[in-house]
Amino acid sequence: MTALLAGTTLLAGASAALAADAVTLQLKWVTQAQFAGYYVALEKGFFSEEDLDVTILPGGPDIAPGQVIAGGGADVVVDWMPSALAAREKGLPLVNIAQPFKQSGMMLTCLAETGITTPEDLRGKTLGVWFFGNEYPFLSWMSTLGIPTDGSPEGVTVLKQGFNVDPLLQKQAACISTMTYNEYWQVIDAGITPEQLVTFKYEDQGVATLEDGLYVLEENLSDPAFEDKMVRFVRAAMKGWKWAEANPEEAAMIVLDYDETGAQTEKHQVRMMTEVAKLTAGSNGALDPADYARTVSTLLAGGSDPVISAEPVGAWTHAITDKALD
């Protein structure tokens, strides 16, 4: 009787182990609090509670999430909507299944000494702009303002900015691209005070595009087993995000534990998590159609070279979040 019970227990344990479905998540950037919700879900067991064995792959300057998922290297990726929609139009059928970030953290940060106080003051200035798909909100903004980006006296000169703040510190540019949770604070840490800066948040300028959504390949959504796996993944991930929002310091420490490079600091990650929490607040994970429509409108209005040429079809779904958040 005892042996039979022990055997049954072993079988149950083996079945539980077999039940864990593997999921690989590719991040858009390196391990940092920008992705805290996923690391929290991993560390706190939220993924394992959903019978998921999740692997989180850090990103970097040479890693394109779309290319990774296209090559079979990930089941789901974190990406910004401009690059996801551009990829879809070019033939990679990415679909947004969840949107943990409600607001954009992108902004233009300027030195006050340049005399810039309003967007009109940008004329005649050199501005640092990120490319690789990150330039589209900026180009749309300039198009909306009627400010050319051709380097003319009435326009602006665009400096292709690396993922650092050097052009501002070295005064090669009057303004640079920053995120509220990252590069802005690198400027502050370099010794420049907030009073010496003027910022223009894309969210406030009406040209913000959605960032850090979860995307999968459209063809995979027709597989019931994959859909079920994503429902469980999104449910656990959003649990992780809400925990991170409520516990920013602890969430930052969890992220640090997973940073294998040792490049991140406690001070920067706590600060980053505090700012990221402002962007995820208000989202339960379901994409807001109005936010999507604003993003598409911004991208279609990108001047002479819009990122997408037509209204996307089938680029997002509530099928996953409807079940995950039920």
C-alpha cells in the first residue's frame, strides 16, 4: 500500500514536470527594469504557477526582436509598435497580443542654455535622433509642426544619435532623444540639473507611439495549444508587472539578480523601475484600440517617408487578453 502510494506520488511529480510548457521571450533591449514584470514573474513563480518554463533572452544594439522570432528563436517578443507594424507591412506577420505599457516614455531633452522653450524654437538647431525604427515619432512630430528635417535655417539638422547621451554632454546637439526612465537620468548623473534642461514628452505632443508590446507570429495563433500557452504567459506576465508597480525597489533588485553583465547599478534600476511604473500604470495588459489608432495615425503621417503606407489589417488581437484577464 505504501509502495503503491509512493509510486503514485512519483508519477504525479513526473506528470507535473512534463506539464511545464516552454516559452522563450526575446526582449527589445538589455536586462533592465524596463522589463521588470517578466523577471518578477519568473522569480516569484508566476510563470511556473501557469505550468510554464520561461526563458528570457536579453536584447541589445545588434539584436532585432523581429528577426529573432522570424528565425524561430523566440515564441514571443517585446517590441515597439512602429517597428512591428513596419515589419508586418514588409511581410513578417507580427501580431500584438498584449500591451503592458500604456504610455510612451520617449522624449526630446534639450539644454535650456540654447534658448529652446517651445517646439518652434527647435528651428535651426541640431537634434539627436535615434534611428532603427525609433525615428518615426520624431519625424511625424516635425511633419505636424511643419518643420523640415533637411538642415535648412527654418528646419532642423538631424544627428543620428547612438544609444548614449554624449551629443548633449559634448554640445554637439541642442537636444537629444531620451527615455523618461533611462537616458534622461544619465544626463542628470553627468552633473546637469533638471533646471538646466527642457523636455518635450512625445506623449504630451500627441505623437507618442506604443512601446514594449508583446508580439507573436500570426500563424501560431491558429494553434489552440500555442494560444493557450500565450494566455497563461500573458496572465503571469501581467501579474508580474502589477507586482513590480507596487514594489519598485524589490522589483529592481530582482532585475539586478538577472543582470549577468554586472553593468547595472541599484540606484539606476530603482529609479528606472519607479519611472517605468508610471508607464505601465493604467494598463491591465489589453491593447486600447484608441492608443493603437493614435499610433497608426502618427506613423502614417511621417512626412515624405512614413513608416507604413497603409492602415494595417490584423495587426493586433484581444483573443489572448480576453481569456488571460477573464
